[in-house]
Amino acid sequence: MTLSENTNTDAIKRRGRPPAFNHDDALEKAMLAFWMYGYEGTSMAALIEAMNMNKPSIYAAFGNKEALFNKVLDKYVSGPSAFVKEALAEPTSYLVAKAFLTKAVELLTQHQNSRGCMIVQGALSCGPEAEMIQKKLIAYRANLEESFKKRFDLAKDNKDLSNDTNTTALAKYIATIHQGISVQASSGASKDALMGVVDLAMKNWPGHAQV
């Protein structure tokens, strides 16, 4: 083979190579698609367009749609929803609740993210084929409530909450407000309007007058 033929062959190979694949970038694009349309509302065609990948490439890199969504959930929890862990570390139950709800409002009313919480919205309407995904999303929400209950139990031990505080109900109270904020945000409620809801909720916090 001549030098010219070698050069032509190398050029053809270079032209035929696909663009470099960025795993995190592709997963981010998939997360935004699922966040916008929910699990069932996000078709493979939509994922192909959003991720700029063909179906075989998506399957090879991430698995099927359910496997991809599971990876997206992990990314959502460790990324946009990471404020939950930070809120739980606040020194009082009042500040835990206030930080959690405030950060949730801030996230869910960002212009590009006005679509509600991905975990809340994704579990609201799932058909039989998505039952496993719905169960997983419900489990995420149940685990969140349990995390708040444990944190409020600690607050009772520290005399931050009174001994007669129902920490199970208090955890569900916070979760219910968060879910309502999510639905309202997805319907276009403004940050100011939802912060008004947070302010009212915090006025009803046990022992808030002592804070």
C-alpha cells in the first residue's frame, strides 16, 4: 500500500468515527427528559433525540428504558435533590424543615426546572407496565419520610421537640407540603407564592415561637 493510500484510509476511518461519548452528559440529558415528561411520558424516541444517541447505543451504555431511569434516579438524588441531606443536618427541627422546603421551592421554580419534583411527579400516574418504577418512586418517598421521622426523633431526644410530638405525623406533614409544592410548581406557581406557603407552614411548627 502506498503512502497516499494509507493517508486516504486513515482519513476515511477518522470521518467514520462517532463523536466522543460523554456518559455523564448523556445521563444528564436523559434526566431532564424524564423530569419533564415523567417515566411513561418519555418515549424512546424522545430519549434518542434528547441524548443524541441511537437506540442500540443507549441500550449498550445504559440498558433498557427502566435501567436508564434507575440510573437517572440516582443522579437526581445525588444532584438536584442533594439539598435534602444538607437540610437534615441543620441543628434544629425548625431549621431542618425550613431549609428543606425553601430549597425545594428554589429548585422547583427555576425557569428551566418548572416541572415539579421528578420523584413526586413520576409516581402520580403509572400504568401496569411501569408498576415496578412506580413502586420504586413510592419507596423513595417513604424513605424520605422515614429520614425526617428519625431526625425529629433525635430532636425529641435533644429537647428541641416536646416529648408528646408525633414525629411520624410531623414527617408526613413536611412530605405532604413538599408534594403540594411540587404539583403547584409544575402548574406554574411562582417562587413568591410558594414561599408564602412555606412561611405559613413554618408558623405552625411545634415550638416555633422559641426559635
